[in-house]
Amino acid sequence: MIHLDLHLLFPRLCRGFPTLLLAAVAGTLACTAQTKPAADAAPDVLTLSNGDTLHGKFVNEVAGKVTFHTDSLGSVIVSWDKIKELHTGEKFAVLDKIVKMHGRKNAGQVPMGTLDVANQAVTVHSESASDQAPIPVKNAQYIVDEATLNKQMNHEPGFFSGWNGAATAGATLVTATQNQYTVTGGIGLVRAVPTVAWINPRNRTSADFTGSYGKITQPSYFAAGVFVPASITKSAIYHADAERDQYFSPRFFALVQTAFDHNFAQDLQLQQIYGGGIGWTAYKTPRQEADLKGTVQYEKQQFIGGTDSGNQNLIGSTFALAYVAHTRLVTLTQGLSFIPAYNTPRDYSANETDMFAFPAYKNLSFSMGTIDTYLNDSPARLPPTRRNSFQFTMGLTYALKSKY
């Protein structure tokens, strides 16, 4: 039989109880402190030159335009000359136009910290070093938050993200003595890495497709007792291409490309091009860019109804100009290319594309353009095949914008 002396045990429990109680209370307070949400950070403050003061969130600055968000006004965009003072609580990177952003190697040169703007100068307060000399606002081309800088400098978008471009569609339908319809469409996609303009490019991938298909049908009829059978006239022109650019300097890049063309009007069943070369960005501003490219390539041409001996296997080049200009009223996209063949000099070709897009509503715009193709070695047929093919198209264009 076990005998338990409660008189001896109870005092020990009483002496230990205050310690246990204090430990439980301390644990409860610690859990409460962990679960309590942190107080909201103090809002950023923007003081305008007229004395008005805004409290909210500084978003960024691009080429002299400051974006500031408030709950009452939404996003407000003002220029530096309209700003008296700006104070931020979060860290931002200031990209001085004197410092060239070539990539990760010189990322440490970018001033990073909270900002104070006064007297048309930006002062960066860094935690790791003493405050740097104020940067004149005219030299602060871009100011972005720390997370955005890290994403653009140290990461790349996945294959299915980071794409920008446009999709266009148009149609014509006629019903009369003759029945006629034509459909046109196209899509162009570009992914530049980084996806922002304030870091020098590392690579660029593009893909394009344009197509036009039409048919005119003439019903059969009797004329002076003579039966005239129905007739069908068809038109079909398709073009697709893809290109990958790898930059080894801010202006020069190596490239590989492929292109496919079909033109029923010129009896061209399929033209295939596979090549590589170099490119040079001859002119670049925030609103305009012009690229010159030259390649060495293999080219194969297959003609409609042609024999194997009539098809062509060519070694040649593509010399091209790609130009894009953005204005408030229109966006112009232009491409010129000349394609010589070195092993058969007479088998050269050339083409020009011009597209004008006029903004209409949000991402929609009205577009019209031309596609001019010249094929010097089109086969001799009856009726005679013209070497030149010209298209004029109109339609609606929808802008595709990446959220990366």
C-alpha cells in the first residue's frame, strides 16, 4: 500500500504555482504581440510648388514624370518643376543618367534608400553607407522601388510572361452579281528582357504572323444559249517569322531567325528561311527605335504545281531595317528587307510592310497598312504571274500588354 503525505507535497505546489502563472502570462503576452498587426507605415508626403500637400504613396519617376498615389485622388502624375518637396518612408533606387546600367555587375552603384527631395535635388538616405551627394532631379532619369529593381536586375520572366504586342483583324463581304469575301488578320509579339527601358537589354524574342485570304465566286449562267460555268478566283498570302536577339552591348546583338511565306498570287507554295547574323540599334529614344540587321541563311522555295527541279535551294542573306515610332496620334511600324541569293543571283526578293495604328478606346485602335512583296524568280505561267504583290488592309487592333 502506497502512502502519500499531502502535507509535504502541498507546500511545494504552492511555492511553484507563482512561477508557473508568470510563465503562462508571459507566453500569452508574447503570442498576442506576434499576432497583433504592425502599425501602418507613415504615408509619403508630396508638397507641390503652389503649397498643396498630398499624403499617400510615391510610386515611381520616369523621365521627369513623378507618379504619386492617394486614396482620394488616385494616381497623380506631375513633373519635377511642379514639386517643392517629396519625402518617402520606403526604399527607392535612383538611376542617375551618368551611371550606365549594363547589368548585375554595376547594380551596387545604384543609390538605394529613403528619399528626400528639395531644391530640385534628390537626397538618398542609405542604411549601409553615409548619405550620398544630392542628385539633381534633371539627372534622375528613373526612380523605382527596391523590389522592382531586384526583379528586373536578377530575374527573368517565364516563357509565357513578359510578352507585349498587338492582334489585328479585318473582313470584307460583298454579295451581288459576284460573291466576294476577304478576311485579314495578324499578331505580333515581343518579349524584351529586362522588360523595362531603364536597364540595358539582355535579350529579345519576337514572333509575327500576318495572313489574308479571299475568294470571288461567279455563278454559272447562259449567254446567247451558251453555258458559262461557274468560276472561282482565290487569293491567299501568309507570312510568319520568329527571331531571337542576344545583346553583347547596349546597341549590338547577335540573332537567329526563321521565316515562312506563302503567296498564292505568285504561285509560291512555301518559302522557308533559316539563318543567323548580327544587328545594330542605330537609333533609340523613348518614342522611336530603328534596328539594322544582316544575316547569312539557307532558303528553300517550293512553287505551286512545280516539279522538284523547279524548286530552289538557295544560300543568301537578309538585309533588313525595322523601325517603330510612337506619337500621341499614331504608332508607325515599318519593315524593309532585301533577300539576295548568292548561288543563283537572279533569285532575289524584297518586301516592305507599313502599319499605322490610331488609338481609339483603351487598348483598341483603328489600323491600316500595306504589304508589298517582290519575287524575282516567280515561275512562268499562263496567265502570266506578276512578280509584285501588293496588299492594303484595314481593321481593328487590340494591344497586348504584359503585367510582368
